Amino acid sequence: MLKRMLGIVLAVVMCVSFAACGEKKSSEKVYRIATDTAFPPFEIPDEKGSGKLTGIDIDILAAIAEDQGFKYELDVLGFDAAVVALESNQADAVIAGMSITDKRKQSYDFSAPYYDSGVVMAVSSDNDTIKEYKDLAGKKVAAKRGTEGATFAEKLKEQYGFDITLFDDSPTMYMDVTSGNSVACFEDYPVMGYQIAKGSKLKMVTDMEQGSSYGFAVMKGKNTELLTMFDKGLENIKANGKYQEILDKYIKEK
Ligand code: GLN
């Protein structure tokens, strides 16, 4: 009799502790965070082609996750694909030098802005004929699918009469310009600046337009816990100097 009762008690205790274990597991959620394949200095692909990324976004996310104690896996998909993954619930969030815009705010919730940006037009460094938008008439222009650069090019297209070719990643878009296939591309200023500083055969010919800031995005009304942690962590790494340290690591001239 006593043995039997003990058995029941043991079973109950085991059930309770299993349940507790189960709960612990779910609080150790691994967030799926989607990003771009190449958007230096925010996403810098490993030169050896390992598929690993470094960069400002990558380091900021790692520092914030450490500060807030959450786990994540990084899905390196490309910009447009990252947004598609977010929308189809394949990703919990996007960090990819993603501009906070009024239009996007209708679909996504953004963190506090963490970097200021805008769009510029770039041409091949040896091109002296394309200097302003009107020089694009009848020509081919490259842009990256789903980006603010593409939206801006789309806006100018009717007025100035050019054709747009869309690319899924920035390096291929640049190549289309340096190879002479397209006469110009539209890209974010800090990314184009970094590219040129690194020796890319491109030059910027316009002032920055479409000024906006980068933010970490989740679907509207979803993953609010993650978004709150990101914002808190961002505040903390700004306060403790880590944020500036990351920027300096990638941007400061050495
Ligand atoms: N900032 C741009 C946008 O949000 C481009 C982002 C990117 O190419 N990764 O559209």
C-alpha cells in the first residue's frame, strides 16, 4: 500500500517537473532573424564564401541578444527574400539595413532607428556623361528588388524615361553598372560610400535623397516581446559604448 502511494507521489512529482521542463524550453525560444546576403558595412559576406556574415547589423544584433539574453538564428536570405520570409512567418524579424518608411509602417513594427541613411545614384567611375537624372533618358538603370532605391528609381522613371533592371543583391547590381550594361544604379548612401572606399569602380553623382533610418522589423502586432528586447538592448549598448565601438570597428578610417 505504502509502496503504491509512493509510486503515485513519484509519478505526480515527475509529471510536474516534466511540465516545468516543457515550460523552460518554450521560454528558450530561438528567434529566426532574416537578413541580406551582402550589404556592407551592415552585412559583409565572408570573402572565402563560407556564407558567414560580419557587419554592423550582425554585431548590433549579437550585442543586443547578449544584453537581453535571447537566442536567435540568422537566416541569410537577401533583402527581398528576408521581407518575404517575415511576411510568410518563416522569420520572426528582419535586420538588413532596412529603412523605416511610412508605407512599411503600415505592415511592420520597427525598433527605434539605429542608423541614418538615404538613396544616391552611382555610375561607373569612368563615366562622365551621366551626371543627373535627366541624363538617364532612354538608358538602362539597375536597382535592387524590394528596396528604397528601387522605389525611388520607379518614381523617377516616368519623368526621366529610363528602363529599370532589378537585381536580388547589391554586388550583382554594381556589376551591371561597372560592366556597362546599366548606366547607373540606386543604392543607400552609407553602403555606396563604403563600397567606393573599398575600391569599387563606382562613383556617386547625386546628393542623398529619400532620407530615412534603419530599423529592426517585425510583423505588425507580432513578436512584440522581441521588439521590446531589441529596443531595450539598443538603449543599453548605446549607453555602455558598445554601439559606438561596433560603428567604429567598421566605419572609422584606419
Ligand atoms: N535601406 C534599403 C531598404 O530598406 C535597402 C536595404 C538593403 O538593400 N538591404 O529598402
